[in-house]
Amino acid sequence: MNVGLMVRGEPAFPPATPYGIVEMLLRSGVEIDGAEVVVVGYGPLVGAPLSILLAQDHVRGRATVTICHVHTRDLAAQTSRADILVAAAGVPRMITAEMVRPGATVVDVGVHRIDDRLVGDVDFESVKEVAGAITPVPGGVGPMTVAMLLVNTVTAAEASVFSS
């Protein structure tokens, strides 16, 4: 039911990670309205709902959203035109500096353990030199997911209090 409401632009409880990404962008002053957004990864937990939220015609959306996959032909051609690039493909360090438009906002949703270290889907060290803003791994999207889970919990609790 919640997915259906989200597609209609009326989510009762927006999915926590996409909700957190949108809130982080808005609260950081990143212009979403009219932005060219590329989402790499169309999974059911992040990529698909985030694409819907960002494209919708309301206060949190109105972006032009392109959805890519790991198998997208010439992925760099797609990602390098993005004002906002979201990496949620599940491939460690897949997004490199050559794939990012200078000044773009880069959101890294990936979390991978490599050599006892956490890394994301973005090669942070190279991309930070090109991006206008970039989320770290760990410490970027994860805390926003937790915060939005709490927002949804409070919203649900308040709704149950008023419906009793």
C-alpha cells in the first residue's frame, strides 16, 4: 500500500534511505527542482523509490531523473552530465572522477568492506577533487537513514494516538 501511495505522491511513510537522501539534499541547499539527476542502480530499497521521489511534481521533486544500471552502455556518458549523481549500484568504487561532472553533487549509498575498511560505490579520493559536494562512507547516507526511520516512527506513533 505504501509503495502505491508513494507512486501517487502520497507516501504514508517514505522509504527511509531515499527520504534521507532527499532531505539531505534539500537541507544542504542543493537545488533539486529542474536538476539533471542520474541514479545508478534501480533496486527496490533505494534506486527505484528515490527516482520516483525526485521526479514527482511537488516540493521534494521536479528533477529530470535518468536511471542507469551496472550494465548501462557508456555509463560515464550518462553520469558525467548529472547535476546530482546517486550511486546505489552495489559495486565498490565503481564511480570514478572521470565519470563525474565538475561541481556535481555526488551521493554514495554503497557500503562495502574491503581490507577491513568501509568503502562506497564511489571512489571517494578521486571524486572529491571533482565534485562540488560528496557524501562520505561511512557517515553520509547511513545516519540520514536512521534519522528518517525515527521520523517515520514518530509519525506512525502520532497517527495511532489520534486514531484511537
